[in-house]
Amino acid sequence: MLADIDLVLKDNVIVEKEEKTRDKKWLLRKIAPFRNETGHSEGVVITFTDISRIKEAEVALSRLNEELEQKVKDRTAELSNEIEERKKTEKLLERSRDHYLEILAQAPALIWRSDTNATCDWFSQVWLNQSHPGTGKRQRLDRRRAPG
């Protein structure tokens, strides 16, 4: 503390430091120049302010931040795993769809696929050849409504 007092007297500055007491309380020690009416420094003023509650709040806030960071890390890992699982599932579904369409394409029948709005999105080659002979595949696919 003597070094801080010397600094205040020499440089005319304010020095603030946090200190923990033996009974585990926190104090803010502030050493400021004591000036007379003309503004000249004649000594120092030392004040101690109990900041124990502020320190307790800082510790609690720090703990909550750590917990939140861990929750964010955990949730991010969960979401990453979920995304990977979804990607795997999408690939399996694509393979399954392609396999299904390959089987249907080889069937000797007029087959098409449509959604609930009767919009066709796939036609077997047999359907294309027999329903619209002589037209190009692109022209045939442009007719998107299911027959009937």
C-alpha cells in the first residue's frame, strides 16, 4: 500500500485495487490525492468499499456462463450427430428410390408415378413408348397430369 501512496503523491493519480480480507470479504481500496482549495495535493484519501456481493455475483455469473457454454457445446454436438444421421437416411432413401425406379423401369407394364395432386414425375419406358410413340422423351414428360 505504501508504494501506491507514493505513486498517488508523486504522479497525482488515483489508484484502485481489489483486496480479499482474512475473513474472505472483498474490499475495493481507493487511494486518491487530497487537494486543498488551490488544487495542490496535501496528502491522500484512502477509502475502502465492501464489494463482496459484487464479487459473489461475478462468481455466480461466471459459473452460469460456464454451464451455458457446456450446454451449447452439448447441444451443438447433438445437432451435428442428428444432421449426420439425417444425411445418412437421405442417402439411403435416395438409393431405395433409385432401386425402386430401376425395378419399375424394367417391368413390362405401363407405370407412372404421381403425387397427391396427380402431378406425374416419373414414367416407365414402356409407358413412354406405348402412350406417346414417336414423341421425344422431354415432350412426353411435359405432359404431367396422370391419365384418367
